[in-house]
Amino acid sequence: MSEPVPHRLPEPTPDSEAERKMQFLFARRKRGVTNKRVLAAMERIDRGLFLRGLFAERAYEDMPLPIA
């Protein structure tokens, strides 16, 4: 029997990662985040830097994530 392969998300391509980030930021604006400095910081900083392992791949999903 073959060993089970752990479920992993495919590595995001640069285009899809940028698209996910823009969708995430747009959703924040729709939810009422209007402070330009906050939005600018969210655009500049990669949220994945605050997450570990597989969670980093989910940095721009609209869900609670544990921070490092």
C-alpha cells in the first residue's frame, strides 16, 4: 500500500497571490477599514510573515488565523 500524501495547497503563483491580496484588501475596505495608513501598511506588509507553516499559505483568506 502506498503511504498517504499530506494534503497541501498548491503553491500560489505570483499573479494569484497578488489577486488574493487585492481581494482581501478590497473586502477590508467594504467592511469599513478606511484609515489610509492602515490600508497602506496592509498593502506593503506580507501577512504570511506573521504566520507559520501551512497557515502562511492562507494569509489572505477571510478567516481567523493564529499569529506567530
